[in-house]
Amino acid sequence: MAIEQRDAPAADDLLKGLWRENPVFVQLLGMCPVLAVTNSAINGLSMGIATLFVLVLSNTLVSLLRRAIPREVRIATFILIIASFVTVVDYLIQAVSLELHKSLGAFISLIVVNCLILGRAEAFASRHGVSRAVLDGLGMGLGFTFALLCMGAVRELLGSGTLFGVAVLPDAFQPWVVMVLPGGGFFTLGALLLLINHMQARRAASAIPVEQA
Amino acid sequence: MNDASLWSVFINASLVNNFVLAYFLGICPFLGVSGKLATATRMGAAVTFVMLVAAGSAYAVNLLLEWAGVPYLRLICYIVIIASTVQFVEMLVKKLSRALFRALGIFLPLITTNCAILGLALFQTNREYDLAQSLVFALGAGAGFTLALVLMAGIREKLELASVPDVARGAAITLMVAGILSLSFMGFAGLGAG
């Protein structure tokens, strides 16, 4: 913790989203896609990258226009900017892989209402310069992608015994079908949050004696 | 054109493919507003109302966009419709009933960023529902959302009294409960298919 704080602000803008302020595990933002599209690792990864792309672009544009946007209509403007980039991503994915577009379905369009993106536009990009806003978007986006990949990998491994479509578990393994069903999304995220809470509680417990000494 | 009967559209949207528990739409209010039973009911009512108005307007605007040949503007138009519908509903409720306005409070403006509404508009377009089907779909989705929210609020009120390990307090235990709820809703699979 202490080492991170001594780092230059630029590095901190990038790093804070990865773990310390991870949008999913710590801030609990953008839950809908986290639960909905993570039934396989590849779906989670592509959704994460699509969100990362929109987040960086919208942060850049919001930061560039931050002095031109009137305060009263800023939220509406942010949403319009985000919706434009999401439309671009939607058509881009359709062009690259129709199969992926089908499996992600309406959730690509639903990136518009991902509170993470609007939250970063409002809380960070509209108050900082372009370079810091890009780094922030990159960090938060990577943190989000990391979380989605974790969820997708766990669910795919337990639910169908594969990882990125390659069988990794022996044939004797009986897949837990529940993990790829909707309920499994809730269970996996709940279990991951338990693990993270536990790790933080242990870290806090071990940090106290050090500070006293 | 989709030829599903109105009844099956309703059952499908409210129970079989519940928006919250099967499609994961509207998770934020589901986790955020489900602490108390009274607020959950009001939030559900407000969302259902906005869904109905948004479904009707989205249907009309989609026809207009198709006619003008600019379907790529759909997403931007939908989000603007939803934002203005919410604004309009807020003004209307304020004018008609001060008591209801005060009861709904902050929940009204928050509905704009509820992905269940945008999801509803997108689904009805993808499935090519006609106007009557769209409205019934909105009603069913709203009823399903309210049902999930009220069930969750009831469980969480009881959970307050239970002794939960410190690590699991807050979001973790709520998600586990939601998972079990989602599993039980799978029992509805196949209903209303005929």
C-alpha cells in the first residue's frame, strides 16, 4: 500500500483500477454484464475488452470536452457520447465475429447503461486532463476485464470442464451444470467476494501489529 | 413478426425468463434497493410504469427509424427516449400526486440508468413484437422485476436478524441468496410455452 502511494500519480491512475479500486470486486459497479455474459472465459474476455474500448474512448472525449459541456446537461451529454461509441463497438464486433455477436447478444448494447462508464466520466474524466483520463480508463477497463475473465474462467472450468473451449479437466470430472446457468453467476461472484473479503480481513489483521511496532 | 400469444409473452417475461434472475438486468437496484419491503414495492411500481411508457414509445420510434432507414441510430434514440420518459413521469407524478412523488423520491431519476428498461426496449425490437405484445412484455417484465425485488427484500429483512459470519456480510451473502432464488425460478422453465 505504502509503496503504491509513493509512486508517480500517472502510474497510480493506471494501477488503482486493477486491484485497490477494482470496479467489480471493490466498487461493485457494472454488475449486469459481470453476471450475464461470464458463462465462458472467451465471452467474459471479449465483453471486458469491448467495455475497455468504450471506457477509454469516452473518457478521452469527455475529458477533451470538459470545459465545453454545460454543467446542467452534462449527464445527458455523457450518455450520448457513450451511446455513440457503443454503437461503433456493436457494429465492429458484428464485423469481426458474428458468432461472438450472437453469444453476447443485447449485452453489447447494454454497455451504455453500465454504471462504471458513466461513473468514471462523471467522477474522473470531467475533472482531469486527457492523459490522466486515458490512463484511468485503461486501468479501470483492465480491472473490469480481469474480473470478467476470472468469473468466466471459474464458471467455464467448473461448468463444462473446459477453458477457452479446450478440455482441461479429465473425462471423469462431472461438470457442475449449475455454474453455467444464471444461478451460477450469483454463486461465483458471491464466492469471489467472500475470498476477497477474507484476504482483506487477514491483511488488516496482520497490518495492525506492524503499525504499532 | 413474432406470433407468440400475449399470455405466453407475459408468463415468459415475468417468470420463466425473469429479467433480474435469468437475464441479470437491473441488478443495481436489485442489490441496492432491496433492503426494505416498502421501498422495494414502490421501486417495482415505478419501474413497471416507466417500462410501459418506454415500450410504447420505443415501438413508435423504431417504426420511424426503419422508415427513415437509419437503424444504427436506434441505441442513441432509445436512451434519449428513456431519459425523457423518466423526466416526464417525474413531472407528471409531481403534478398529479405530491404524496406519491415524495414516496418515490430519489428512485425516479435513478430508473434512467436501470438496464432493465433499455434491455426491454432492445429485446422487443430484436424479437419483432407488435404493439400489443410489446406492452404485455413490458407489463410482464415489470411484474417479474417487482416480484424478484419484493422476494429479495423479504429475505433480507429476515437476514438482518440472522448471525452471518463477518466475512460474508453485505454483498457476498446477498449474491448467494440471489443465486438460490435464481435456481428456484428455474422451476418455471417450460411454463407458458404452448
